[in-house]
Amino acid sequence: MDLLQGLLLITSIHLLAAASPGPDFIFVSQQTLRHGRKAGLLSSLGISLGLSVHIAYSAVGLAALMANSALALLILKIAGGCYLIYLGIQGLKSKAGSMDNAPTEAITAKPKTAARSIGAGFLCNALNPKAPVYFVSLFTLVLSSDMPLYQLAIYGVWIMLIQMAWFSAVVMMLSRPAVSVRFKRFGHWIDRILGGAMIALGVKLLASRQ
């Protein structure tokens, strides 16, 4: 498969995967509605960078190992489930008026704050235990034994760009004044609902047998 065909195939598959409701979508929505556009974009960047972890081990053949290793998947599942529950608990702590009093761009340019938003997004994606199976399936469609390293790198970067573009679009939509004003009125309830959804995903993950 040549480079262009591979890019088209990856684009069609990964757009569907990125648009599917899941921890990443809930987390970005929560951060955008609670802290504003900048926080949402920083979280989206972190999620996109988190893909580099999955791309890296897929490139060296570890995806197949993790997908078939019960112990590796168990460890990743526990870590991912606990982190989702932690994020959900933070959402449940939201109080009435917390979003009304927050400025539109609550995330400032301070390195520590930006790093925290990016890091939280990174962990949200990197600790997803379903990623090994997904990426080994995705790369199996386009990889070949004679594929040059630069082509694999292009695929990896392209997947991250698709992820960032999708969630940036989500952030821009949710941060529009007409949308955010309506959400802010019931902001703490939205935050709690999203937090509850995150906890439910974490518990479901911990309770799953696969």
C-alpha cells in the first residue's frame, strides 16, 4: 500500500474512532465547559500527544504483545480505570456558581497550569487499555515488512493531527458564547453529569473481563 492510500485509509478509520463517545470526548468537553477554550485546547493537545505512546509501541511490535498479554492488559486496565474514576470525582466536586465566576479563559499562560492541563489529557489517552487492540488492528491494515521508517512516522504524526483537529473543533463549538452561556447556567450540573459518566466508564472498565 502506498503512502497516499494508507493516509486515506487511516483518516477514514481514525475519524470515526475519534468521534466515538468515550473518555477523551468527555474529558475535553468537561474541561472546555468548566475552564474555557484554552483549557480545552490544551487538554486536546495532551490527548493527541498521548497517542504517541500507542504509536510508539505499535511501531516496535509491542501492540501485538500487549493485545495478547493478559497481565499487561490487566495492569493497564486497572491504571486506566482508576484514573477515569479520579477524573470523575473531580467533576462531582463542582459547586453551583463555580463556572459563572470563572473567566472565559481560565487557563492562563503559566507553564505549570498549561502543563497540568496537557498532562491530564495525555494520561487520559495514554492509559486507555483499549488502545493496544485498536492500534494493532489499524496498523495491520497499512503496515508491511518493507515499509520505510519515515512512512511509519508520517502515519503516526497524521493520526495525532487528526485527533487534534477533531477535538479542536469540539472545543471551538462548545466555547462559542451562545453555547457556553447556556451551559454556564447549569454548569455545575453538567460538570457533575460528565464526572458521573467518567466514573461509570472507569467502573465499567475495572469490572470488564476483557
